[in-house]
Amino acid sequence: MNASPYTWFEPFGVTPALIREVLAAATQYGADDADLYFEHTTATSVSLSDRKVNRAYTSVDLGCGVRVVVGDQVGYAYTEDLSRDSLLRAARTAAQIARGGKITAPVDASPARLPDHYPVDRAWHDVDVADRVPLLRAWESRAFDADPRIERVQVYLGDADKHVLIVRADGRMVADYRPMTRAGLSCVALDDGQREGGSYNLAARDGLTYYTAERQERLVDEAVRSAIRALSASPPPAGELPVVMAAGSSGILLHEAIGHGMEADFNRKNISIYADKLGKRIAPTQVSICDDGTLPHARGSLNTDDEGEDVENTVLVEDGVLKSYLHDRISARHYGVNPTGSGRRESFRHPVLPRMRSTYMRSGPHDPQEIIQSVQRGIYCESFSNGQVHIGAGDFAFYVREGYLIEDGKLTRPVKDVNLIGNGPAVLETIEMVGNDMKIDEGGWTCGKDGQSVPVSQGMPTIKVGKLSVGGRS
């Protein structure tokens, strides 16, 4: 990137003088905290089906969110027009909603130096559609050539350039360029009248060079393997069984059933089951869980959070003991701790919430084969799909897209249509073995909360849970 992210919004008329004026309007009735969040996003998506480009579009989004905080009260307004009048109108609206804090003049801001966890050599807005389409055609051809039973293939490639500028009333100013890309392939296999589907996707905060030959091959081969494997899969036995969760995408269960309960707003409001568990043991000693915003090129990584705070690797659970929640600035003030760089928002239209970034369990002492061999009869879960979670109690139901039956310590027949039903805190307590193979899943995961969606990453080593309710065939 040649242009400084701090000058990106100048062509839209955003000057230091205008920023000072808007912040002054936002804090005119007093504020404990206030910030401006400018955002400019250009996104492109191209998809291919039936050997034809069936969709291609580019969208542009531009605007600013104004936030005023007084205690736990938040005044928020946004505008898609960066003119002086529109920005001042948004600032005055936010000030009217939250008023009564201490009245102090905004501090002049100066650019802060940030780390770069996702450098790129070419921004996506410099990549032509003509550079994208050949990739998709090659992926489609490889899938058809992989197996004669593949009868249909769909591929897509999406990417985005997001520029943000965050200026706070306390003088903190940060700017960030946030690239994002995601590619996916889905296919249908037909054999003797039976049709089954398979898919795979890749995602990262990276540029076009992310798609190395090895990654492109894996994208196609894993989708084809999934479809062909499903042709011979059958429902598993139902009941309470030991469950082994594979490294990587099993992190979705960690994210949904456990991670949300560690976001500080749920605990501050006494919604989470972990609200009174700080400093207490909630898992076996071999379990440690982190939420990291600094992993290179990870989909969930950030150079700064959406409040302008530094990001970090937050240790949530260490050796089984709950050490920290995930904090934005509001919850950090409530608990008297430092923010963890977890304040996130979907766009300038949304207020900040404490959110996960890249959530994973650290590796443990066991070899993955040793874990599988310890199970006489159970289920091996390889990849997950959708699920439902009750944040307060941690109860969950997850759909396992791919798995295997474990018999006498060996993976035997493939299974499908598997539902896991359980309780997140209970799962933590009943983890019996943790593998030494922690892997961050490379898929394009998106987390939803309070109507907002943000990109995240997640990971897991192979683990063994002593007992889970498995929904399958009786």
C-alpha cells in the first residue's frame, strides 16, 4: 500500500478541523467517552456455475458512525454523507441520546503507529475481474476432472478493501487498511441415482497472492472428497457416546458454546453462566483457551479494534481457570481492567460490542491417534456446519457435516446427518484428552450477535469429550 491510511478520507472532505468540530458537537452535553468511526469499503464478488459466469458485482459503502458514551448509556448515530452538515447532525443526535457526563473539550488527535498483521503487496481494488475469472474456471475444471461422478460445480471468489479511521475525544486516532478475501467451491456427485453435495472454502485477510497453487488445489480436492465420501456415509447410532473432535473446524463448538459466554457484556448483565466464575476452575488443567487478534492474515485478526484500542492475545482460560473476559471500553471501565481490543462493529451503522476475533484452544499433550485409539465405540467429528446456542445456559445443538464411527479405536464407516446436543460448560468439564495438533481453521467463518455479523477465525486441537448426546439413527 502506497497511500497512508491516515490520508484516505481527505478526498471526501474529512479534515482535522472538521473532525475537531464534529467531536465538539458530540461532547457538547458531556461524555465519558466519544468517537468517530469513518469507513470506506469496496467489495467485489464473482461466481461461476454451469461453466458460465453467472454473477459479478462490485459494491461501495461509505459513512461515519458517531458514538457518545455516558456510563453504560450509548448515544449512536450514523451518516452515509460525509458533508459537514450531515456529520454535525449525526453528532448532535448522538449527544442528545447520551448526555450528562463530564464536559471536556476534545483533545487534538495525532496518528498512532499500528502493527501490520495482514500486509498485502496489491490491494484488491487494483485487481481486475479479468484476473479473477481464470482462477474460477481452473477450479471448476479441476473439480470436474477429479472424478467422473461430479455432475455440477459452483465456485465463487469474493474480496473487499476496507479503510477505517477512528478518532476519539481523548486524542487517540488510528487508521487501518483491512483486506479480506474468501473463495469457495461446492459440487454435487451422482452415483447410481444417489446425489450428495460437498463444499470447501478458504478465507483470509490477504491479497491475491494468498491463493497459492497448494491452497487452490486443496480448495477443489477437499470439496470433491466431501461429496464423494458422502455417497457412502450413513446416519450414526443415536445415544450418549464418547466424541472425538478433529483439529481445526471443531473450533466452531468452542466459539459458539463457550466463547460467547466469555464476552464481557453478557457477564456484566449477568446473562452468561460465567458471570461469577472469574478466577475459578471451569475445565481440566490441560485446557487453555485464547482469543487472539494478532494472528498473521487470520480472518479474525485486526491491527486495531473498532474503538481504536490495541489488539492482543487474550488468555481466557489458563490451565482450566477462567482468567479474563473479552472487553470493549465500556465493560473494561465497569470491571476496572484494561480493554482487550475486542470492541467490534459490523460497519459504521452499528455500535460497538465486545466480540471474539480468533478463538482457539491451545495444544495439549496427546497424539491425535492416541486419542482415537482410546475410544472403543464413539463418533469422530471432522467438520461442522450450523448450530444453535443458548448464551445464558450454554446449551447447544450442532450439526456435524462430516464424521466417522469409531470402533475398537479405529475410524471405520463415514457418518452423516449427525447432531450433537449438549452444554458448553459441561463439555469443558468433561474433556478427557487434548491433542498436540492445534490448527486454526482456514474457512470463512462469520459470527452473529445482536444483529451484527463480523468475520472471525477459530481453531482447536483434536480433543476427546467423555460423553455427548448424539442424534442419529436408533
